[in-house]
Amino acid sequence: MTADVLTSVAEGVATVTLNRPAKKNALTTAMYAALADALDAAAADADVRAVVLQGDERVFCAGNDIGDFVGLPQTGGDLPALRFLRALARFPKPVVAAVCGPAVGVGATMLLHCDLVYAGEGATLLFPFVDLGLVPEAASSLLLPQVVGHQRAAEALLLGEPLPAATARDAGLVNRVLPDAEVLGLARTQAARLAAKPVAAVVETKRLLRSGAQAAVLDRIEEEGAVFARLLGEPAAQAALGSFLARP
Ligand code: COA
């Protein structure tokens, strides 16, 4: 249990809120475990017909907690982060993301597994893995080029170029950009619309939309996880992560 992830269910919609704003919603091991548990519970609960994944009006998620990174074992294994990513990739009901402010690292890659993504005008997606001496995760090395094309994916993943909300929308990563104050409300409205539709038709349609790539996505999550864990122990990553932690 952690108060850094909040969950609630109302009128067919489970809302999962990242709630560690003082650390820009950077995900700790405990938060990954809570997120995985929340998704497992929502998948099993017949009263839940859609999920909203959100931060607040200022920040979505600054990625993995960098302090936690440094202390992690260097094997992929059954880390809560992988459990969360697998649960999200397999999640059978629609997921609506509300993104304001920074969405960095896993904060950006998790959006590739969401079905609808609404972003505030101040949102920015950033995939800084290479600059950290790491590789992309959450099957983003597979999914990002599928959505935006190879060259734009290379710009985001190799160069680490930020994608402001409008750029992300134009590239197909975001459905709509709106004032930050309206994003959570629209995500709720869209999730409620989904929850009101015939449930079997919604779930089967999501399955059909996702099933062509799902086995490859799950394989890629494991492959990336193994390389990521290896590179985490290398000097380039240790130096980059260490310099973030040593900031004044
Ligand atoms: N891990 C751990 N702590 C983090 C964090 C992360 N990924 N991201 C932010 N924080 C913490 C900061 O250390 C700071 O803590 P402090 O107030 O105790 O010093 C607090 O959150 C606020 O962050 P700050 O950098 O001051 O906010 P900002 O608005 O200037 O910048 C970000 C926001 C997200 C752009 C910036 O924090 C950042 O680049 N974070 C790292 C992102 C990253 O590389 N994630 C890993 C991806 S694999």
C-alpha cells in the first residue's frame, strides 16, 4: 500500500491517480506494485468498464524514480515495473490517459498502451533513455515507430527530442490537446462514454485492435528489460543517473 497511487471506482470507471507531485510523480518500486495491483483489480472487477490514468493539472509522471534505479538489482526478473508494464499491455478494458506537464520515460512510454490520450497545452513527452545510457522500455522501441514512423521515433528515442503536446498530437500519440484545466474532466467524460457502451463489444473491439501486436509487445518488453537492466550497471548510466541525484 502506498498513498502515492490513488484508486477509486465510480459509475463503471476506475480512476488511477499518480499522487507524488512533490517528486513530479516519479515512480518508485512501491508505486509500480500499486499500479500493477490496481490494474489487476480493475481487470477482474466486472463493475469496472474503463480506466482513467492521470496525474494532476501540473504533472503526469517524471518516469522511474532515479534514486530507486540506482538501488535496483541488475536483472529484469519479476520487478514490479515489469509487472506493471505487462499488466498494462494486457489490460482488457479501455484506458484513457490525462496528461498534463511532463511525461518522461515510462511516463511517456506507458501512453503507447493507453487507448485514448488527452494532453494539456503544457504537456511534453520525453524519452530520455539514450542520454541516460539506457534503452527504451515498455515496448516503446516497437510501438513508437508503429505509431509515428521510424524517423520521428528515432528523433524521439535516439536524439531524445522532446515532443510538446501539439507535436505529439500531430504525430498520432495524443488524441486531443486542450487547456490543462480541462484535461482530467475530458478524460473522465470519455471514460464514462466508454463505460456506458455495451461492455462485450468494447472489450472485444479493444482485443481486436491490440491482439495483432500483443505477443510481440510482450516479448519486446522482456527483451528491452534485459538490455535495460544490463546497461543500468554500466558506467554511462551510473554517471548520468548519479549526476541527476547530485543536483544541488
Ligand atoms: N526520480 C527521482 N526524483 C525526481 C525525478 C525522478 N525521475 N524527477 C523529478 N524528481 C524530483 C526532483 O529531484 C525534485 O526533488 P527535490 O525537490 O527533492 O529536489 C522534484 O522531483 C522536483 O523536480 P524538479 O527537477 O525540480 O522539477 P522541474 O519542474 O524543474 O523538472 C522534470 C521536471 C520532470 C523535467 C525533471 O525533474 C526531470 O528531468 N526529471 C528526471 C526525468 C528522468 O530522467 N526520468 C527517468 C526516465 S528513465
